[in-house]
Amino acid sequence: GAAVVGAALARHNSNLQDIQMATVTRLYEEQMASPVKNLIMGDMLQSLLIQMHFMKAHMEEEAAAVHTLIKSNQINMQIMAAVPALLCVYGIFKGLTTTIRWSLRHPTHPKHHFKDLLRKAHRLILSHPLSSSRIEQDEHLGRLFLLIWQLCKTKPGMMLTQQTSRYLESELMLLGRFDMTPERRMALVESMLRDLP
């Protein structure tokens, strides 16, 4: 239809331009035999201007074709530009989830765990029921001994010096004695919290 006719006309015009340009180029080459004379008296300047005009028109056509190509591929280029951003977001998300999983899987450092247990023991001693029944006092003491046992189990993983390890061991043994008063136990726990590096 009309598209085929239009394409045929465009090809015909292009062929005509090529033939005309070939003629101009041949004329220019002939004029180059004596350039100074033909520049002043001949058609050399005119053929040079025609060539420059032809090159300008050809470059404009090429630029228009490139612009049309870019416009038709704009969606593809937008998708290509979005891919690095999506990969970056995915990498950050993956890194965060891996870090969270690792922190949930691995316990806290033994030294921090030891101090947390000492603070729990401190709070437990503070809440010592002075005017409670014997059963409540025994239950309170049982919870304290459980914390002392946990402290003893945590201590080897703390990478302490031999002197600090012996000091903590003797303090924990004193803390577990039945004849210790709450005030003395409180002082022992506060001393360990203060002296731990």
C-alpha cells in the first residue's frame, strides 16, 4: 500500500542523491588538478559547498534515525537501568537477613552473658523475701543457685586470665554458701560486676 510506495520513493530519492553526489565529487576531483585557478575562476568552491551541504543533510538523517531508534528502545533502556538498582536492593536485603539469622543462631559473647546473669542474680537478691514463708525462701534460694550454676558453666568460655578465673571461682563458691546473708551476697555480686574487665 502507501507504506510500500513511500519506501520506494525514499529509495529512488536516495539513489538520485547518490548519482548527483557522484557527479559533484567527480567534478571536484577534476577541479583539483589546478586548485588555485579553479578556486578563483572555476566551480571548485561551489562543488565544495555542495559536498558540505550533502554531508550535513546526511548527518542530520543519521541523527534522526538514531533518535528514532533510542525512542523505540526507551522501555528496554529503562529496564536495563533499573536492573542494577534492583540487584543492589536484593543484595542489601540478603545481607540483612543473613546477619539477623547469624545473630539469632549464635549466642552472645560469654562475657556479656556472664554479666547479664550477674545482674539477674543482683535483682533476685534485691527481691529477697525477708518476711516470707520458709517455702518461698527456699524457692528464692533455688532460683539463685540455678543462676550460680549457670554462671559457673559460662565462666570457662570467657577466655580469662588464670588470676581472674580463680577470683571468680572463689567468689561464686562464697555466693553459693547457705550461711551467706543477702547483704553479703549483694556485696559479692556488686564486686564481681565492678571487677570484671
